[in-house]
Amino acid sequence: METALDYTRRLLRQGAQAKKSLGQNFLVDDRVIEKIADLSTAEFNRPLVEIGPGLGALTRILVRRVARLWAVELDASKISLLQRELQGLPLELLHRDALSLDLREIWGEGRGYLVGNLPYYITSPLIHHFLDQAECLEGMTLMVQKEVADRLVASPGGRDYGVLTVAVRLAAEVSKVMTVPASSFWPQPKVDSAVVNMVMRPYPGFGVDRQAFFRVVRAAFSQRRKTLANSLAAGLTLSKEQAVALLQRAGIEAGRRAETLAIEELQVLTAAYLDVCPWQEKSEVGGQKSEVGGKK
């Protein structure tokens, strides 16, 4: 089989192009491709969906290791190319926006796996979109910008820790598998990337309403440079006195900042919020579509 670089060069000579408007950067590093394939094809009969196959350097490996593969691609020209290059293999190409993808519509009941080299400009919305469907996923292996990977694996106390970190940790065990230099892509992006692996599981001991939890989390991180008292007052539309009382009820110092709160403390804060401000949560019913969306 051709190397990923030779495969990509051949298709480029035939007229294939990287569309900047869609954030296309084609992975040409066989070592990275092999690692991603190993992580995402551990079970032959497990349903597998690839997001953004592009020219198919990874797709051509995946499709030979699973019983069935779905590849979701927005670029019609890449759909035609993949149909030609991978004809006769158990691949179903879906010409659509991954942000509209309902995994239940693809494989029905049961749980599957997600793999993809995510476009930088919609990485966060895509991760949130699939976290909303965590109940039908066993895991995800994703290529993301290194900065995003750092946020996904961050611990409380640092500047990388935020809403996205909390949302991912609530749904999965996450690890950074490897850093991928810009030279592993064509055309080369301006930043390095990283492969992250997520194993889905319920968060141990999570026991508050999820919608209320993420309302509190978004509010807490809405003004990161301010104290919790100030950010909660603004984010939850409370007076400063009410916000301080809420934090006192939760046993959390008003002068702390959101990035210092562990998930357990955020749960305690949510429980206090539901006790102190139940009228607010009732007014939110039917509001936000996604409980983990919103600010990054």
C-alpha cells in the first residue's frame, strides 16, 4: 500500500485540493495514522464513524479493519474522490455537516465509536455535539489543535481548565496520546496538533441535574478574571449579595475563581443554587438545546 504522503501526492496531481474555507489539512504521517487506527479499530464489529475523511489517507486504513465504516464529509468533491478510491469496500459516505449528525440514525441501538481529524474552526462545537450523544458512544479518538488538547486534559487551577474540560470529564476518561507536529499535514497548519482518546463512562458520583449543572458552570467561567461572586452574579443574574450567599451555602470562598473548582465542588455549588434559586431554573425549562454548549 502507498504511504500516506505518496497517496496524497498522487491525488493532488490528479486535481484534488485542500479547501481553506473548510479548514482542510490532510494528515500524511503514517506513524500517526497507524496510532489512530489502532485506537479506533480495537473491535472489528463495533460501528465506526469517521468525521472529515478528506482525501482518505486514514479512511483507507480504517475501512479494512472494521465490518462497516461511515465517513461524514461536507466537501462534495472529496465524496466523489473517496467513492472512486475506495469502491468495493464496506464504506458508506455521508455528504453532510457533522454538526447535524445523529449517531442513533446511523447505527440504531447499541454503542459505536467516533474517529476524526476535526477542523480547527469548529472543534469545540463538534466535541460538545458528540458529548450530547455520549450514551451511544463507547469512545472517541480525535485529532485536535494542541491548545484544545491541553484544555481537554487540564486539571483545576490552570488557565486551560474550563467549560470544555468539565464537559468532557463528566462524560469520559480523556488522555493525550501524542503531539503531532505541523509537518505531519499538507498543507501545514500554523500550529501543532495532538491525538486525544476518550473512553466514555458516567462520572462517578454525579448526582445533580445536568442542565442546572451546566448553567452554573457556564456562569462560573463567564468572566474568568473575576472572582466567583462576581462571575456568578453576572452569569446567573443575581445580586452580588445573593451570589455571596450562594457560595457560602456551598462552603466555597467568594474570592476564588472558577478554574480552581473541581467537578465535585461544582456539583455542590449546583445543589446550593437549586436550593437558593429554584425559580431561576424553572424559568430556564425549554430554553437551551444543548446542556454542554455555550462558551468554550
